[in-house]
Amino acid sequence: MVNSIAPYAAPPGQLEIERVVTASICHIKEGIYAQMEDIRAHSLPHNAADGIHAILHYQSGWFVHWAEGPSPEIRNLLLRMAGDPRHHSLHTLHTSRGRRILPTPWSMVMSQATESAVQFGRRVMALREQFEKGVQYAPSSVLRRLSAPMQLPQAQGLADPEAFHRVGICSAGGNEAFAMVGWLAQRTGGTVAKRRFAGEQDMDGSSEYVEFMEGGHPCRMIAVARNGLTHGLRRAFLPDWPYFVMLFSGAPRFDDALMGRMMAACENLPATPALLGIAPNAETHQRMQAMAAEAHLAYIAGGIARPDECPFIWQAVQQQLQRAGEPPSSVWDVPRLAA
């Protein structure tokens, strides 16, 4: 197993914040999203005043909460959460200190899942057991292990099933990125999974993904809606993705807008994916390369093709995955914080 993803220590002169990920059982049986909106309305003013950034995720009768901020404010937040009647049985699954990873004050996700609270709870208990033994996983890994664990049978026997390559994909003008995920699912016999996201104001994005094996390693391709690129949760996951495929249309208005969104999404992140561009002409590649360079982002010209040429796009992705080597472990070599 190659070295784990860096735990992102705070650089000199930057405030060190505390990170905590918890899971709890939801008391609410109906009107879940309305309740989450209410939580958002009450949390945002506190978060802004206290310097706290947070993600709230609901799935299968469980809340998962990832928060970052100054240590005293985080401890006060945990006390408020413990007294909230909308949930119970709060379990801590990650604690660490370092630089801020979450880029926005608030994001939330409501995942439509068919599994029961008991099935979700088994994953919570497994992570809690590891946490109590002193094994830490990256905050983003904790959230993925709970909400969207790798399902490929070939990955289940690995020492770290969370160690898989993640490839994002987004199109500039249409829905070609989602069509690519559908095409890849048909090619590999996989199943397309779907997610919806909400940010500081309202429901603002969706994504779909498919899992597959490539070069002996498990992989996941995630189609992202353009308006979801700057979503706080999506941005928090970008440092885990080695590649992000950008399907350009050849229309400067749309292509420049997509690259602009990606530049904004990557701003101030601890690590960023390499951008794999697919464009219908060389001029678009040249312009996108220049824009990416301005933001200090790596850009790879993946070839000349339309954004709907799925076999060509797949070949370009395959080439990069074959060069990527072994996926990194999600274990963070840092001790959990004392209570």
C-alpha cells in the first residue's frame, strides 16, 4: 500500500483548526429535508460567527456531521449537538487538527438509499471500533465509507477497500458527462448510483457514479453537474481525486465558464486533481491550458474529440489510470484527539 493521503497540517502563519466527524441516529421520521433546512437556517449564523465550516449528511435514518473550526468553538458545537432532540447515540469517528479542508460554511446532502438504518449502522460501528483502536481515516474517507462505500466484489478482499482511484467528469454544454457514466456502466456491467446535494441556500447539484476495475485496481467515475462543482462537499472531495475529466464543447462561452468554475472549485484546496481535457479542436485546448496555468492547475490535453465520443474519452481515461499506479491508502497516520 502506498503512502496515505497527507493529513494536511496547517502551514506557517495559518490558523490550526480542529476537525471532527460524528454519526448519530435520526429521530425524525418524516419531512427530513425540511428539518435539514431548519438545521441549516439555525447553523449558518452560528457557523459564520464561530468560524465553523460543516457538512451534514442524511442517509438511511442516520446523520453524519463533519465540522471544522477553532477548537473551543468545535467543543461548544459538540455540546449543542449532544442536546439536540432530533438525533441520539452520537458516535465520534474522526478527530484531528490541521489546515481547513471544508471550503464553505455549510453543505448538506440527503441521499436516497434503499438500505436500512441497521445496515448503515453496521458501517458506523465498524468505523467507531477502528477509531477506538487508534486507526484514523481521512474525514472525506469516513464520509465515503458510510454514504457510498466501494461495492465492487473485487475490492472487498483488499486491506483498504477505500483505496480506489476516483475520476471526476463534467461537461461544458450538455449532459455528456452523465451519458459517459451511463455508457461506462453498460460497458462494464456496473450500476449507476445517484446523489443530490444542497449548499448554503438550496438544492444545487447532482452527481452519478459507476465503479469498475482497471489495471487491477478498483476505480470510480463520478459525473458532476456544472452547478455542483463549487458545492462545499464536492470541493472537499476534490483533493482525493487524481484526475478530473473536462468535456469541452468548442463554444468559448461554455468552455470558459466550465474552466472558471473548476478554478473556483480548486481555490485554496490542499491538493487538486489533474485536469484531463477533451476538446473538439486544438484552439480550445490551448485556451484551457492557459486558463488552468493561471490557477496553477495541471492540464492534460486528452485528445481531439467531441464530448459525446464515449469510446475515445474512455481510452484517454484508461491511459491516465494505467499511469496512476496503486491508489493511496485512506489511513491518516495521526493520533485521535483526547476528549
